[in-house]
Amino acid sequence: MNILLKSFFLAEKSINTTSYGSSSINTTSYRPNSRNTTVTANNSRPSSGEITPSSMPEIRPNATSRRHWKPIIAGVVGGVLAIISFVVIIVWRVRWSKSEDTEEDVEDDHIQQVPGMPVRFSYKDLCDATDDFKETLGRGGFGSVFKGVLADGTGIAVKRLDNLGQGKREFLAEVETIGSVHHFNLVRLIGFCAEKSCRLLVYEYMRNGSLDNWIFKKSQRSSLDWKTRKKIILDIAKGLAYLHEECRQTIIHLDIKPQNILLDPKFNAKISDFGLSKLIDREMSKVQLSMRGTPGYLAPEWHKALGHVTIKVDVYSFGIVLLEVVCARRNVDHSQPESAFHLLRMLQNKAEYILGYLDEYMQSDKEEIIRMLKVAAWCLQDDPERRPLMSTVEKVLEGVMEVGSNLVYKFSHALAPPPAVGAHISSAPPPASVLSNPR
């Protein structure tokens, strides 16, 4: 070992003392052939077997090799970026979901704390109660209604809302409002479901179904004597008066018709389907909406005022329903002759025509029926300002007040067919009527 170190020392010393003035470079060579290693310096050219810096080949990058590496590197970088992007998206979605769940939990906690708030059902609960929505009670513009039974035996009607534009927060706010409305003549909202995109309302089940099945079907309407019909009309008036004047927020139903009047086993009438209702503040007198409701029950201002409506649109619809209950036929009936096609036209021309369509067992109640037709005419005034409030109608039906005077018997009936070609149209004023003086 000492000999080896001494050899390296002597070699280094020899290199340091070499002159750089000559044309060739002095090199140091040593051959450890013997125990006494001899180190010599010479200026001779290296032999062909020795490797020197000048004899080593120059290594240059291959252009083809570089071209092959470029797509590989690009692929690796792209893959890494894709993985990073995917991870970032997953993390963001998880955080957003947690934030949304927290917000929904806060909303749900608020809903649960509201006094008198309807029961919250899970979607599975309602699937079980309706046997997977097996029996359909009816279909409407906002969804279908299914019959169900809760675990305690309570009958329910589950309305599944379809294509509902509002979000969960708006839906819960509306449920909170509807759930706080309690009146004997309004169908009670028992509960609701709001899971993901599912929106369902749970109402009390009304065994006798809707009013239209009793007044438009000859096989059923014989069960509704005049006393029962009067009670149904008064019940509807009470329910609307509550919605318009007694709720914390004024509620316009916007779709009063026999299909939305339900009957319990004792034929108490209850207003249903708040899907088309609109909430407005007490300070507001009107609200602008796109046209809703059902043709034949729409007030004239829907067309004239481009959707600026008040609670008086419900008063108008009530007048139409009143006529239909009294006459046990639809307002617009294509099966009738032209002169009797439209109830409003009959009421405008001469009310005696309407009396001729009454059921035989109601002929003895003509005086009360004439009074009821006057109430209908009052509610059907073209000018909304001339229509009464529903609380006033309620008092008139109870005999506490009289029908308003100076009624205008000229009603809008845009849905009536035009007169036949060549038909004679008299310009003479309508004859005297049982409802008023000559007009």
C-alpha cells in the first residue's frame, strides 16, 4: 500500500515539473511490473493499445433518438397534469358537497323548528305508503296524485311534482307557508318529501273525490240535493275568504274549478291544489304572472291586463263554479244547442233559460236559486273593482247582507263560438229577467 501511494506521489510531482513549451505534451506512464515500480516521463506518442483523451471518440446526441423521446415526455407530462386536474376536481366536489349538505342541514333544521310544520317523509316512506305509487287518483299540470296509507292506517294523497323549476330552498319555503295555513275548508297538508330532485306533497285523503265527479255525471249528481249544493258553495266561499283576507300572506289560488274542490265523507267542501297559487305581500295589491289557470274559468283581465291580477281573479272563477254547481253542467258545454252552449250567455240574455236546466227536484227552491244566480252575476262583473270580496260573498250566502245593486249583465265569454254565418243578431236590449229589471 505504501509503495502504491509513493508511486502516485512521484507521478504527480513529475507532471507538475513538466515543461509546456514544447510542441508535444509530456505524459507520464508507469508499469507496475515489479516490486520496485519505476515511473518515467517521456515525450513519445502513445502506443495504439493505450487510451488517451485524444484517442477517445467524440460522442454526440443522435437526432433520431431525440425525436423518439419527445412524444414520450409529452405523454408523461400530459398524464401527470390530467391526474392532478382529476384530483383537484374530486377535492373541490367533495368540499362543495359538504358545504351544500351543511347548508341543507341548516335549512332542514330551520324547517323542523317551525311550529306546526308538516311532517317530513323520506322517499322510501312514501314508496311504501303508496305501494310504489300504484294507484293514481288524478293527474294535473304539475304532477300526479297517488293514493296511500301510512303505517298508522291514515289515508293520504301523495302529489308528486314533475318538472318543478324551483330549487329546494324555494320548495321548502313554500311548504312552510302552506303548512302554516289551517282552515276547515282547505285540504290539509300533512307532510312533504324533498330528497335530491324528488318533490312530493302529502295531503289528507278525501274519500268522496272532487266536485266535478258529482255535478257533471248524471249518475252521481242526484246525490247532491239543493241543501248540499248550497253548503258546498258556502264552503268554497269561506275557504277563499281565508286565503285572501285572513292568512299572514295573501294567497291567490289562480285555479279555482270543480276539479280542485274535494269532498269529505260528509260532503264538506275543501279547496285543494296550491300548486298554482301565488304568494304576495299584504302591501301589494296585484302581482304580474304569466297566464295560468284553466280556460273557461279565467277572468277577463288575464287577457286585457297582460297578467296583472288581483284576488278578484279568484272571485270571478268562483262565480263560474257557482253557476256550474247550480246548473250541474259545465260552463262551456259543446253537447248543448247553440243557444245554451255557454252559461254566461244564458245568464246575460235571460236567467229563465238557466232555470229551465235545473234538476226536477230543485224546482221548489227557485227563489233561493235566483238569489244564488245574482251572487254569481256579481262575481262575474267584467270590471274587477265591481266584484265583491269573498268575505262579502260569504255574508250574502249566509243571509247577513244583500247582493250589490246596479249589476252590469254584460259578461265576457270569449270562449263562446261565433254566431253562424247568416244568423240574425238582434240589436234590441235583452228582455226583463228574474234577476233584474229590463236591461
